[in-house]
Amino acid sequence: MSADNSRITRRTFVATSLAMLAVTAACGNGIGNSNDVKIDARVDATLNQMYNTYPGTRDLAAKASGMLVIPLVTEAGFILGGAYGRGALRINGATVDYYSSVKGNAGLQIGAQQYAHVLFFMTDEAMARFRRSSGWTAGADLEYVVRDEGNALTADTNTLTAPVIAAVFGQAGLRVGATLEGAKYTRIIP
């Protein structure tokens, strides 16, 4: 195979992967429907689902300084991949800002999935850092209490003292084990 053919193949491969991500993201992810009323309605439905499926998250919500609720993240990849979703930051039950979640990755991966997630900011300091940042990125130190692997709330003493706790649930698709590591959250105007 000549160098020209391999470049075309790589270019085609990248274009196909990006097209697959765009098509998957457009399927029910709120693209084109980003106004605040629709986002808030989706956030309410997501919180109801989480509280009904994982009742222990009500205690986390009561103790949290705030919660970022992303009702639907669409993630797709074929070697190169990405994820996108929109949601709302709630403090004392009221929406104060809207955010997008974007993640890109490369490596051994294939498939697509959709899931919801909630970030519980357990300290005022963690909440303030998040709100001050121009683009907050979830790191490896994020503690998970729900990951849809055992359909149970898994919280221990260490988890409950973490400044930010994540609940990832409602997974559907061809990939498993959704993680938020590397996701970047940016304030948006719906």
C-alpha cells in the first residue's frame, strides 16, 4: 500500500469516526433543543429516576453544596471517540447555571452508549472551585457511588469524605463501564 493510500485510509477512518459520533450525539441528546426549559425538565426526570433507583442518593443530595446533573451523555468511538451532554447545576434545588460535558479519547474502543450522571459537590470549597473555573475537568480522584454495575449505592467512609462524588447510571448501548475521567465541564448559555 502506498503512502498516499494509507493517508486517504486514515483520513477516511477519522472522518467516519467523527461522523458516527455526530450522528449518535444527535439522537436524543438535546442538540438543537438546548433551551433552559427542556434542560430543566430533563434534569428533573433524571433526578427522579436516580432517587427511585438509588434511594441512598437522596442523603447525598441533602448533604451536597450543589449538584451538576447531566441527563444524557452520548458517547461513541471507534479507536477515536468522544462524548457530549448538557445539564444544569442545582444549588438548594434551584438551577443556577447550565453546563456542557465534553470528552474525547483515543485507544482501544468500539461502540456507543448513553448514560446520565450527577456530580455531588460535597464541600462549599469544591463547589466554588467548580463555579470559578472556565472549564473544570473530572480527574482520576473522582469518587463513584453508582456505576450501574451492581445496581447499588456503594458509599463507604472514604467516599463520603470526597469533595466531589459521581453517580453514573442508566447506561444503554454497546459499551460498558462509563467513566467521567477526562470529561470537561463548561458553562453554557442555553
